[in-house]
Amino acid sequence: MEWGQLAEIMILLGAALALGILAEQLRQSAIIGYLLAGMLIGPNVLGLIPTGEDVEVLAELGAALLLFTIGLEFSLRRLLRLGWVPFVAGGAQILLTGAAAYFVALALGLGSRPALAVGAVAALSSTAFVVRVLTDRAQTDSVFGRNAIAILLVQDVAVVPLVFFVSALAGEGGLDETLWDLGRAALLGIAGLGLLYLLVGVLLPKVFRLGGLTRNRELPILLAVLVALGATWGAHAIEFSPAVGAFAAGLLLAESPFAVQIRSDISALRTLLITLFFSSVGMFGDPAWALSNAGMVLALVALVVVGKSGIVTGVLRLLGYRTGTALATGLTIAQIGEFSFVLAQVARGEGLLDDDLFRLILSVTVLTLLLTPYLASAAAHVLPEAAAARRSQGGRRQAELACSDGPGQVVVIGYGPAGQRAADAMREAGVEHLTVVDLNPRNAVAAREHGIRLHLGDATHAEVLEHLEIACAAAVLITTPDPSATKRVIDLVRFLAPQAHILVRARYHRYQEDFRRAGATTIVDEEAQVGLQLASEARELLGLDGTKGDGFVG
């Protein structure tokens, strides 16, 4: 990368920052600002970035890293809990949307082969946009959010066969050659996933147990980034979807105790790359062309939104989902996605799409992406239970949050001697949903010996607490001895889980008032407790009764 290309990235990030701030000031999603920034400085408006090839590479990497963090969030067990229905819905959605777009294209006068290419382009939605919007609205764990993510993952897997399909439409090879290419890609993909499982699922847990790795907090992060980049590159090398490779790596790494902290520590890098991704997508927009063909563009945007949401709603209704949930899922993924650009470029290169049709597809895609935050907002409003939650909670963004372990969990922060005693006491008291978080990898061994799953992470980071579903907690026990860290955790917990009881260990008496002002419900004064315990032991040794003992201590 040359210095001039670095300047292009700085220009793009600067424009994204400025328009992102403006969008937030106008109470809109910052994503809209990123898109408009790319459109404004791209080759079709100001031309400050003429091609942006290097930006596109970084943007693709950003999309893959987003999928990696999604995998870290889900874990394999959590993915399996989704069941088979959303994945069946994903396959049905691709086929039905592609068929519907094919017939629409035929009605508009296209030939059968270009119409098939258009169908493939229209079948895909935007994983990166939808996940970002769902995350911002705390809806990734809602029923419709989980359904949407499952369908999007099926679409990402389908990118590779769709690329081969579009290429075959214009090629001279017959059906046999196309099937051979698809079969080879499938075998390479399976082999790559198998190798990834051996490296991440079998070898990596042994590496994590090495003393040198666990003593240095930075090394697990470097190892995780290496795994993410390696899986992305490896998937690209075997002509598989890089995003799916990154997601699979995150999914397997989620079983590691380091998953929570890794997700928190790479959030800054992910933010940088994802901002580049959104902005680079906006660079494809051509406002002048879209305005001169506004009637057709707007008509097709409406057709895409209504058609895709209607198809997904119908499929999920047939699979047994309620109308509100099915419609919310459909609205969430009712756009044309970023991988559609790949298919459109392949089809254009093969001569299936002319320049005007290519610009039409890009214009419709960018506009549907701009609508995505509003569609996600509308999705939440069509659910009766969401409306009831908003009325009862004053519209909090956690209204749609679905707790994977159910409400009422107890979170213990810190697993030193005090945290171990507290966790054991909670289990003996019959607490079923107990979550423990600690920054020291050595405490993970003690937790396994007691049958407790410990998450390695820094609880002073909001991302770590959000991953632990702190909003679902009934009680949070903070056992850390560091008063500054304890106060930071209290502040975060009180903001993220205002309903939770916060029980805090105060190592020194003088910190009690600070903790109480921060929002602690109960404070255990360690100095006072030591004094009382010493007095109790003295009474017993001296044979004093309660009354005399009180006088003795006083």
C-alpha cells in the first residue's frame, strides 16, 4: 500500500466520521452517514477516491472480521439451539426470491440468462448491515433477530455456488462442468472446515493452557486475530466464502474461555474495518444516474422490500412461526446485500449485464441498504410483545432482549477466594443460572474443578458485560479488591442492568460512600467484618456471652 492510498483511507474515514456524527445528531443510524460519505467522495460525485480498490480489500476484511465476532458471540452450542427451521427457511428464501426476481426480469424484457443472474443478485441480503443494526438495537438475541442471522448465514454459504452459477450462465461449459466446479468447491470447503476444526477446536485449547500464553493478556488476543485472518485467507485461497471461514473460526473459538475478552479487545479494530466497509459500499452509488431514472429505481426498491419481506414472512408462517415474528424477520432482511455486488460484477464481466442494468442494480442495492435501519425499527414495532415491553419499560432498547438462560441469573465478578466462596454459596442455595467472569486465566482451572464455566474477561469493559447478558441479571456480586475497578463495574452494571441488585465487596471502609453513590445495593465492609469476626472469636475463647462480649469489643 502506497502513501497515496493511505491518504484515501484517511479521507474516507474522515468523511465517515463527519457524516456519522451528523446522522447521530439527526437521530439516524451512523451507518447512513457512512454510506453517504462513501457516495459523496467516491468516483461518481466528488471523485476524491477514483477507484478505491485497496479500500475494497480492507472492507472485505472488515466484513469477515464482523462475521468472526458474530461467531464468538454465538458459539457452536448456541447456534445449534436455533434448530433446523431457520436454516430451512434460508434455503427456501434464496430459491423463492431468486425465482421471483427472475420472472420480474423477464417481464421487463430481459433474456433468460440475464434474468437468472438478476435473480441470483436479488436473493442475497446484507449480513454486515443487519447484524450491525441488530447489535445497535440490542436485538441480536430476539427471536426475529436470531432467525434473521440464521437466514443470512445460509445466504453467505450460498455465495460460492451462486458465483459459479452466474459464471456458468455466460460460459461455454455445460452442466457437467458447472456441477464439477460446485462439487470441487464443496469438497474443498468441507476439507477446510475440517482442518479449521482440528486447529481451533483441538489444538488451540491445548495452546491456551500454556503458562506463557495465560500470563500475558496480549498473547491470546494476537492468537485470536491470527486465527481470524488465517481462516479468512484460507477460505479465500480455496475459493470459498471468506466470511463463512471467519465465522466458523469465531464459532469454534467461542468455546475457549478467552472468547469474551477477545471479542471486547478486537472491537476497536472491527469498528475501523467495518466503517471502511460501509463507506466503500456507498462508493458504488451514482446519485446523478439514480435521479435521472428515479421512477424505475424507486419502483424496484419498493418491489424488493415488499417482495423479500413477503417471501420470508410466508416461509416462516408455513414453518410454524407467528405472523408478527415472521414479518419482523422478513422486514429485517428485506434489502439487497453486499455480496450481491460480487455477483453483479461477475455477471457484468461475463457480459450478462450491460452498464445501465448494472447501475440500476447498484442504485437499488444502495437505497435498500439505506432503508435497513428503518426496516429494523419497523420490525420491532410489529411484535405485540415488543410494544408491551416498551410501554412497561419506557422504550428501553433492551425491550426486545431475549435472555438465553432466562431472567434471574446471578453474575459473580471476580473468582479469587472471595468469588469462589460466593459462587459456591450461590450454587448450594439452588441458583441454576450462575455466570462467573474473571481476568486471571489461572482461575479458570479452579472453576472447572468446581464445575463452573468461567468467562475470561475484563468486567470494566461494557462489551464484556453485554456479552454476559448482564441486562438479564437479578443480582451481581462484585468481589474484586481494586476499588477503582469496582466503581467502574458498578457504574456499567447500573447503566446496563438498572433492575439488578449489586452486592459489592469494600476492602476499605472509606470506599463505602463512593460505591453507594455509584449505585451499589449492598456493601460488605471488609474492615468492619474483620473486626466483628475477631470479636466473635475472642468472645468464644474468653467464654463471654453476647452482652458482655459487646461491651468488651466496644
